[in-house]
Amino acid sequence: MGKIAFVFSGQGDQHPGMGREFAEKYPAAAEVFAMCDRLRPGTSSQCFEGTEEELKETKNTQPCLFAFELAAAMVLHRKGITPDFAAGFSLGEVAAAAYSGIFDYEMGFRLVCRRGELMQREAEKFDTMMAAVVKLTAEQVEEICQQFTDVYPVNYNAPGQIAVSGLSAQMADFKEEVKKAGGRVIPLKVKGAFHSPFMKEAARAFEDELANVQFGQGNITLYSNLTSEPYTEDVVHLLSEQICSPVQWEKIIRNMAAQGADTFIEIGPGKTLVNLIKRISPEATVHTVTEYLAEVETC
């Protein structure tokens, strides 16, 4: 029998109203939102009633997505559905670490709030953006990035899809080079050049935050964005350095599949990771958390 992996979403899948139905229907979700409201008043109302523009602000996106993701994971947990493996895309790694027992839920939420603030602070220093490049290999994207001083390959999402971060002023020319090579550039719904050298100061500041945290051993095998391998004891390095380093998502999924994961449940409000996993591991069974709960509840 195969194994289950929970994969926690990153920025970009947020949308107005996310989490409302979960909080209304499931006590486990309502408890998580109540905890987040106690630590950061207004979090649930921001999820349920905030505008798209408000939710795009990194200082809001990260705590709101964490709240939704932990709430969804706890709903599954209460129903006896637990994973063998976990991973999270960018900020989703903080939610995955909390769920996995690396630190408690309150500490995870405090950390993601601080992470969002630090990353937004750095993003506001520069006019930057992120975009997905499709229809080219990773090597082709890397070669094109080398033609520019401030455009970097940052998220290795799936075969034929690499995200880049860079100065907005260089993106028009970058787009032309990608087009010449047969690819296409799709702007992403984030405000900042995440997982690039533009985030080095945020990474160092977050490292200082993590230095005072007590970490647990964890009770689920958690995979790192930075290394694509299971977590080691160096949690501070893994969680801080990933802020300014590429996300090795394709390798993470391949590594989990090699260890027996054949069912992936996306813990988040969208289906970005589901779509990526279909391209990385076509033989795997993939679900959004909403779809999976619907199946479980009709059985």
C-alpha cells in the first residue's frame, strides 16, 4: 500500500473568502482561526472578507494562508487522516513544520507573521516581481537569466515550469529573450522577488528570530525547500536560508515518490501544487483538500 503526503501551498493561491466554509462547518478549523485571531486580531476576517488586493500584501498573505492551511490540516487530522510525509511550498513550509511538530502551532503562526513582515519590508525596497517561465527547460531559463544582472531562477516547480524573480525594469527584455527561445512568461500574484538575493536581509533577520525558538523532533518526515531532502536538526538554517534560495519543488516530489508516496493532498485554498504534481509524477493520485474531504464524507 502506498503512502500519503500533505503538501502545503505557497503564495499565489490566496483568494477572498478562503476558509469561511471550513470555519463554519468544522470545529477543528474554527479553533485554528480563533487561535490566529487571538495572536493577530482580524486574521479570520481578512481571510473571509478581505479584498484580493489586501490579501496580496505579503504581510497579510502569509498569516492568512497559514491559518487556512493549518485549519484544513486539522480537519483531516480529526477525521483520522494523517500523512507519512509533508512538505510546503515557500511559506507553506512553515505550516508544514508546525503541523509536523517541529514547533507548536502558536509559534508557527508567530513565525509566519514575522516572516511575512520581513519579506514585505525587503520587497518594498526595490521594484521587483516574479513570473513563471513555461515551455523551456531549467537549463534554458538559467542561461537566459545569466544575460541579466538582476533576474534569477528561483522556483523549480515542474518540468517545463521555472519561476524567476527580478527587477521589474529588466523583465520586459527578459520576456523577449524567453519568447525568442520558444517560451512564455506569466506574471505571478506576489509582490516581491522572493527566493532570490533580494531577500538576503530578510533571511538573516528571520534567522535571528529562529535562534530563540525551541524545536521538537517532529513526528512526520518533513522535506526541505532548500535541500529537497528530509529535515535535519539544523532547522534554523533550513527555514531561514530558503527565503533567499530557490525552492526545489520538483526534486521534493520525486524524492517523496521514491520513498513510496503515491497520494498527494494539497493543503491550501487552490490547486497549484496539484497541477504541478500531475506534471512531475503523472502516476500519482492527487487531490485538493476540499475534494478529498468531499470524497471521505460521501463514503
